[in-house]
Amino acid sequence: MMGPFHEMFLDELRDMYDAEQQLIEALPKMAKAASDPDLQQAFNSHLEQTRGHFQRLESAFESLGEKGKGNKCEAMKGLVKEGGEIIDKKGDMADAAVDAGLIAAAQKVEHYEIASYGTLATWSRMMGHDEVTALLEATLAEEKAADETLNALAQNGINEHAMAATES
């Protein structure tokens, strides 16, 4: 039963397990760097959700009789590093511009997670892991909602403030 496809599935799940751990460390830094109170709140809310995503992955591994540890998610490491570079510009750049950059960095993360969880949920469904599929789909829905929240914040003033701040 444990063929190469199932091994690849477990490998991708372990990637996301590490990715969520990296985000649990990165999100408080992003919230602290954000100036806009709504953006700070969005990062803090997503931190709580991310802790839940990590717990769901632990439940998924338990359901599969597997361990989550073992992989380093290099993609998330790179995305988090990019977010860190924006945080490092705080003080050299208008606060609104930093906020716009943080939104962009966070949306890259969300899109990576949406792609990953979407694939994992499909593979899980194909293999008949119903319990794991439900866990993955719940996380996927929350990642999509987080992306929508970031979109709304960007469109409801942060991008305009960033542009105005850099043109003055």
C-alpha cells in the first residue's frame, strides 16, 4: 500500500508541517512590524489559525500512523526570508509602504499554502484518507479566507497610503 505516490504525499505533508512551524515564528514579527492596526490584527488572527493548522497536521499524521518531523520546507524558508527583508526596511521606508510590502509577502505565503493544501487534499481524497482529507480541506478554506482578508486590507487603503507616502 505504501507506494511512491503515498511516500510523496507524506513528504509534502511533512513539508507543510515544517512550513507551519516556520510561520508560527514569523507571524508575530510581521504583526510587530505592521503599522496598520487592522493588518496587525490580521497577522495575529492568522497566527492563532496557523497554530490550529499545525495541530490539524499532527492529527493527520496520527491518523496515518506517521510522524510529522523530518522535512525542512525550503520554499517557506525563502518566503519567510523575503518577509524579513521587508521588516528590515522599517525605518528606511514609510510605514504604509512597509505594510504594503508585508501584505505582498504574506500573500505569497498564502498562495503557496493554498497550492500545497489543495494538492494534498486532492491526493488524500484519491487515497481514501477521509479523516485526513477533512483536516486538509478545513485548513485550505482558512488559507483562502486569510488571502481574502489580506486582499481587502490592501484594497481598502493600505496600497493607496503606501503610494501616496512614497510620492510625497
